Amino acid sequence: MEIKTDKEIIERILEKGVEQILPSKENFKELLESGKQIKMYQGFDPTAPTLHIGHTALLHKLEDFRKLGHKVYIVIGDFTARIGDPDKKSTRKPLTKEEVESNMKVYRAQIGKILDIDNKENPVEFRYNSEWLEKLNFADILHLTSKYTVQQLLKREMFQLRLKEDRPIYLHEFMYPVMQGYDCVMLDVDLELGGNDQLFNMLAGRYLMNVLKGKEKYVMTGKLLETQDGSKMGKTTGNMIRMDDTPEDIYGKVMAFSDDMILKGFEILTFSTMPELDEYKERLESGENPMILKKELAFMITSEITTKAEALKAQNFFESIFQNKDQETEIPENVISKKEIPLNELLVEIKFASSKAQAKRLVEQGAVKINSEKVSQYNQVLNIDNDQSLILKVGKNICKITYKS
């Protein structure tokens, strides 16, 4: 297949949303401009029943690679998910094979929202790492682990933190970077992409590729979408925007971004070009209302994950909740400490009602709406988990309800 060397796309690949390229951005640029086909992959462990928009950051980049004619693999970690990438503070709970299979049911369709996976000229190839990891016998595993030292694996920051706090590190947790490293060996790739929180694992794969095949593998890490306090938006932190969220939730959650997240949102969550990113920056620096750009970002993201028609409905819903549309304001947020709470109790807690009796009357009068729908049961129990929030409107009062333990 002919490999294109489109300068604009190559610049976007090298600069947009990229944290670092190892061992050298300059050498990787030469490879991109050489006309040689590059084989690459990004891995997704099905540890949750949906992907989130943080996952789309590098999917946008993979689509740029695919358009140039490079070979893109998506690796679903149906085996590695059963062990789980170690966490900073504790061992992840192992998942059963059945749980993993259930979780990954929608992954292909969700990835297809961003990647043109069934393109006739250059389709994306999906692989599952159980294909090769399940076939390893104990002698194979010993052979692989003999290529690493305990000191190498202990250098991982999360292990250092656990040692410092005298928390246990289980032997099987050392196996995760070994298994991920074996993925790239089996695919014989030239490049692996992942978030910068995956750098240790990707470098472990780069090392194994060099030891077993004598081949240099490039590593590209992408910037993470972070909240204002610097925490990652994702499954672990429980503040993600899920790809199976309703269009209204997706749009509303993007609108809840702080102003300093707008430019990064355009950079890592959309197909915006480099000139367009410069234009967004100039508009903000010229004093344009950040709310206008945030609405453009919310519409763009919602359109990609759902459809333009649904994004338009979500935008109309969001605009309809403001008392004065000419005076745009952020939706105030109320954080509660209960995952399950009766509606009448919630209304009293957030001071939208002075008593449960008044809360009942407000519901009976049709004054209470949740996500634009009228509520009919005053004492219904609301379930507010880590990943979702709801918009509560009582008369002229409105707020976003979120849960935090």
C-alpha cells in the first residue's frame, strides 16, 4: 500500500496532544517521512463496561496514521484485564473471564466512533492478547521473566510508593508489564501508543522487543485529560465522561470543564488541525467569552461520540436550563456523600425544599425535573454513582448533583 507523507498530518501526529516520543522525535519524524509503512498498536484493557473520552485522545492520532497508510492494531487486553495494571495504593481486584467478556462487548463499536475501522483500503485490525498469552506454558513464562530483573520492575513509581508505605506488592503484579511487553513482541510493531501513565509498561515492552528481536520500538505517550486539581479523568478517579453516556450528559460534562481545560480539550479530544488550535488560542487570548468556545468543544465531542443531531438536541437542552440565555452562567454543583438517596431527602439536603413535606408538594406540582424529565415520585431513590451526575431543576433553581465518597 502507498504510504502518504502529508506534511500537515505528520506535523499533527508529532505535535498534537503528544507528551513525548522515545527514543527520539527527530528519528521518528524521519521514519514518517521515509514512506515506509509503520506498524503500531494501542491496547485497551476491558476493566469497565465502556470506554471513556480519555481513550479517544490517541484514537484520533491513530486515525491520522491510518489515513497515511500505516498499519493500526487495536489490542483488547482480554487476558491482561484479568490481572489488571497495578494501582498505586493497592492490588486490583482480579476479573473473571466472564466479566471481561461482558465488559468488552461494546469496545469495537465505541472505537469505531473515532477510527474508520472498516475502511476498505486500510482497515484497522483488532487482536485479543488471550490469543498468545493463554498459550504460554510455565517454561515460556520463566523464559520471559528471565529477561527482567527485580530491580527493573521495582523502579516503577507505584511500587516505590507501596514500599515506602509498607503496602504489599504481589508477585503477579510484576507480570503485567511483562505481558504487555509480550503483546508488542507478538505483533512485531514499530510503535506503541498510550497515555503517559503507561510509560513504564511501554518501556518494558520496548526493552523486551530489543532483547528478543533486536528491534527498536518507538513509544509515543499522549497528554492526559486532567481536572483543575491535576487528577486524571478516568475509571480509577471516577470522574470520567463515558462513551455510553447520554448526549445530554456528555455535553453537560464538557461544559463543566474549567476554562483552563478548553484548549487541551480541543487538542486531545477532537480532530482539530494545528491552525485551528492556534485560532482557538487567539480567540481566548483576545478576550472572547470562554463559554462560547466551551460550547463549540462540547458540540464537537458530543457529535463524534453520538451524532450531530443528538449533539444539537443536547445543546438545546443545556441552553434551555438557563433562566436568562443572554447571561450564560455555569451550573452550580452539589456534591453529596451518598450513592443512594431518596429524592425528598436530597431536596432538603441541598436546600431546594425546606422540608420533606414541601419536597413532596413540589413533585406533585410538577416543579421537579431530573435531566429535563418531570419526576412523579417524591420519595424515589436516586442512584448516583462515581461516573455519573444528574441535572436537578426545581422551579427556578438548578444544580448538578454528583457523588464523592
